[in-house]
Amino acid sequence: MVLAGLGPVPAQASPPAVLQSLAASADLAANVLQPPDAVRAGTARTVQTTANLNLRSTPSASGKKLATMPKGTRLSVSATKSGWSQVRYAGKTGWASSTYLRKVAKAIRAGELGKTTARPTLRQKPNTTSKALATVPKSGIYTVKEISGGYARITSRSKTGWIQGKYLSIVAKKPGREIYIDQKYTSNRAGLTDRYWTKVSGGDLYESVNGKKRIGDIPRNSVVYRDGKMEKTAGSVKGWIFVRTQGMSGWMKTSQLARTSTAPTAPGKYSAKQVRAQKNGKIPERMLVAIAWDKEKTLIAAPALKDLNRLNAAFKKKFGHNLDIDLAYRTRATQDEYWEELGPYVAARPGTSNHGWGTAIDVPETYGYSFRGKYYKWLKANSKKYNWVHRKILEEGSPYAEAWHFEYTGR
Ligand SMILES: [Zn+2]
């Protein structure tokens, strides 16, 4: 039954029920109002028939009928012409009325990048009843590790679990785009070997190459690690590299980076009191020194170095290797971004963190440094002899629990 020539019908996704029941197939033609999500000219995508629909030899209701495609048939549109879409069905290429074709969102697949369109619940298993682990932020970009029954396995803020795949829109490759690193925040270096130091004061870390948002203010002689894998995922841009630094990630200009550190490694003449009198996160470069025995030459407040060297010597005597340092000094711009990303239980309120004076260190979040680990236990018992303390509020069981954060208490 041919329905063409009935004139305009109201905008809706499928034909009126009465017509649908009369029609073995529908192919209302060119001049009808199209539903908002109908296929439009210039698009090429996957669609689904919203009614039993005729496949015709020409983009016209008078074209020869080649086949009838059942409602719900998935098709790929190769061309469009005045309200008609060219599709291939049952070995035949022909035309179908675009009015009865609805765009189908392509389901995300493993290995693709997805952006959250809502705040889905991260669950332990790919179903609605398993344990809820966290709420995933909206607009975060995640790599889909696996798909199972409409669920996607992702890692969000160190937690791996499943969210409903329908909450992820596929992120197309766009060189230099914003990338959300869905891995641990404080370990910058896992699997990364290409190391640089910033050679300018206040190196700029950007959210994306084209975007305007500056998310970090990296002091001179800070280490950054290039993440080539993420660059490849996003699409690389000449003159820029994607780095992880200071627990953050973003894009930096290669012109701001060098292969070596030029920071002094002698404590210098400043007192801790002088350093603490500076604006948090904005202490002058001359008050910062590099930790010589640390492979990343991490920057720390000059007056805290002597005692840290003593602490490290004792640590090394006990365990046969140097203390591992993840982070020490952190600038204000970076703290602000951290606060926004992680919130009060993980990040200190900007302007209050001892990292902002270079008088705190973070050791890694590895087992040895965890509450049950041998390094933590030793540090907890011994570090105070060297004017470095792990505060009570950070102990296991506290909502602020952090095994890795130690502060300098010297003057
Ligand atoms: Zn810390």
C-alpha cells in the first residue's frame, strides 16, 4: 500500500497508528514534516526503520518497489536526496523515505574513548544490582576496557567498575583535545619513560591544545613525563606533548621543556619560617632546591632539604634504597585545579597545603608505603626524629586517611 500523496503529517517518530495498521509498509514522501531525529541531507550514519518501509528504485514514491523492510531494521545510509535515503537491504540498493528512519547512536566498543553524558553509577559487576562503587562525573572522558551486556568497564578516580554504556557518547579523535586520565592521580610515571624538566618559570599545563584553559603552573625544574599512548589516542599536535606531572595531566609546549634539571641541590640560606611567610603555592624559585638522590630531582623548600637528607640516609640504611618521592612542592594554580577535580577528602583547600610551601612530601601509593606496608610503619615510627611527621588525622580509619603524606615541622 502506497501512502505517498497524503500531504503533511504531524511531526512524530512513526506514522499515526491508524495509518500504521492500514499500511503493510510506509514510505511517505518528500514534502512531509520530518521528525526531529529523522535522517537529514548530508548525513551518513546508521539508522533504524520506525515502520515497515518500502525500498524503492528511485528517491520517489513512484519508484519501483524492490523490497519491504520490517520495522526495526538497521541500515546504513550512503546518500540522501530530498527526504529520501539511499540504503542497502537484502542485497539491493535503493531508496527509503527518511521520515521513517531514525538515527541510531552507535554503541561504544572496547578500546574507544567515551564521554559521560550523565553521572552514572559505577558498579562492581555489569548489572543493576551489584555493589555501587562510586558516581562517575559527567563529561569525563574514559577509555572503555571491556563491554558486557550493554555495560562498559572503565576506571574512574582509581576505581574500576561498570557503567551503563548508554551513558557514554563516543569521543572522536581530535588532535590535542582534553584527555581525562582515568588512572591514579599521584603516580605520574607508571609506564612512562620519556622524562623532561620544565625550563621556564611557571610552565603552562593546558587542558587541551586548542582550548584556553590553563590548569597548571609548573615551576622551573619540575619533572614531567610524556604519555605517548594518550597522545596517540587523542591525536598528536606538533610542538605540543601530553604530560603527567604533579599528579596532573595536560598539554605542554615542547619549547618549555628540557632534558635536564638545573635546580641547585644544596640547602641554601633560607629558614622554614621565611618560606612559610611566602604566599602558598607561589614561593620564589630561589627558595626551592632539588632532592639530589631522587631520580626525578623533585623540588622542595630549601630549608627542609637537610632533614630530608638525614631521613633518607636512615631509610636507606634500613631498606637499602632511597625513599621514593611522588611529589613535594606544588604551585597554587595546580592546587586549585586539584581541589576542583578531587574535592576536600583528597585535596587540601587551596592555599593551605604544605605542598604549597614545599614543606610536605608524598611517597607513592604502593603497598610498601600503605598503612600495612613496611615503609609506612618505619616512617611513622622514625620520621619525627628528622622533623618530618605523619599527622594523626591522616591515619587509617580517618575520612582523610592518607598513608603517603608527610610534613616538615622544622624551623
Ligand atoms: Zn601530600
